Amino acid sequence: ILSKKGVIILPDIYANAGGVTVSYFEWVQNIQGFMWDEEKVNQELKRYMTKAFHNIKNMCQSHDCNLRMGAFTLGVNRVARATILRGWEA
């Protein structure tokens, strides 16, 4: 209904990715024994989230679909590519 009214809806996988990404940053910092300040965390998060949004948007443009389907298609393509690269293809 919202989509038909022209409301842009962010996919849940993208909307929740910020917290997961920052958790990853914390994990990497703990393993490597260093600590970023808040400004560095926000800078890196912005870089990752901006790139992810552009990747989703590009997928939407090439497949003429909404953001939800673009994110889903991007994810499926990445899993399929990783599967083939690992030699797991059927």
C-alpha cells in the first residue's frame, strides 16, 4: 500500500545493518587490540552504509525493481557467487 502511494521503504536487512556493522567493528577492534573513537566509527559506518545503499540502488536500476527486491536480489547473487567460487556448485 505504501509503495503504491510512492513512499520509499528501506528493506529491513538494510535498516538493521548499521547495528550489525558497528558490532563487527567492535569485534575487529577487540581482536586487533585497538580502539576507534566515536568519530571514526561513525565515519566508517557512513562509508559502509552509503556503499551498500548504492549497491542496492544499482541493482534496482538494472532490474527495474523496488529497494526490497533489489536488496534481496543482491544478497542472493552474492551467495550464489560465493558458492560457485568455493566450488560448491551442483
